[in-house]
Amino acid sequence: MYTYEELKQFVEHCPRCALAGSRRKAVMGRGNLKAVIMFVAEAPGNSEDRDGIPFTGPSGEILDELLSHIGITRQEIYLTNIVKCHPPRNRDPLPKEQEACIAYLKYETLLIRPKIIVCLGRVAACRIIDGNYKITREHGTFLYRKNTWLTAVYHPSAILRDPSKMEETKKDFEKIWEKFKELGQE
Ligand code: URA
């Protein structure tokens, strides 16, 4: 078993797909290594590529608003992405890029052992929950698999594009908080 620090070094120097040639910084996940809740988004954006930290751009502000709605901070959760490098022009990460990177997420999950995994957006939900996941219909619902509760919510950037999604996403976050309490974690 590698340590978290070793895993971070692998990610930061990863040569496994073509994104290694275009990235500025690979973006390892960040947060509480004993977190009960792990949030997984799709791939770093432009600000994250510059900073090497997840969700430092405008969608990070939306995420912080949602976390603060249920009274938690980034220090209490763990936040990561399916793909650790920025896909040019913010396109969806390609299946081969996801394939090359997914072992890092599996390893992060093994080390952190979250009880709840929240997929931020369709790409993460399709990768983690079900390849045919329909975010519009299924967001905010939970399923239990391999000792972990899984759910998905709209990606913060979808809320930036359509602010009317904020209210229902706040309700989904309330459900995440309920699940957290149900697990005796409050
Ligand atoms: N969007 C993502 O999917 N991940 C980030 O880290 C930032 C923006």
C-alpha cells in the first residue's frame, strides 16, 4: 500500500495520458484524509490547472455556498476529480483519459474510506454510479454499494450556467446532511 503522500507524487508527475503534455499542474484531491464525505467531480478547469488545487475557480464559489448551506467546510470533506489534469477548452474528459486516471481515484478512495461519495455532475455519476445515469432525473437519490452510500448532484458549473438549479441542489445537500447524521457522524 502506498501512502497518501506517495500517491500525490505519482499524480503530480503522471505521464499516463496525453493531458500530461498540455497541463500546467496535475490536481491531486484535497481535504480531510479522514473525511466521511468524498466529493468527486470530473476534471480540473482552467483555474485549477493554474493553481494545482481543486475548485479554486468560479464553480468553487458555488460549491462553498452549497457546503455552507449545510454548515460544513472544505476542511471536513475530501474533494477530488475523476481525471486529475485539465482537458483543453474544458471539454469532457475522454474515456481513454478516464481509464488512464481512474486507478488514482480508486487508490484515494481506499486510503480515505469515505462513507458517502457525492458525484458532482453527470460525468462523475456515469463513471461511478452507472454509465446510463440521468442527472436531471436521478440527482439527490442514494444507493448503497460496497459499504458506501453513493449519490450525485448537479455540477457547480451547471448551476453557474443555470442559477435556477441552485435551490434543488441545496435540497440535495440537505439530503446529504441527513445521511451524514443517519450514519451517526454529526
Ligand atoms: N470543475 C471540476 O469538475 N473540477 C474541478 O476541480 C474544478 C472545476
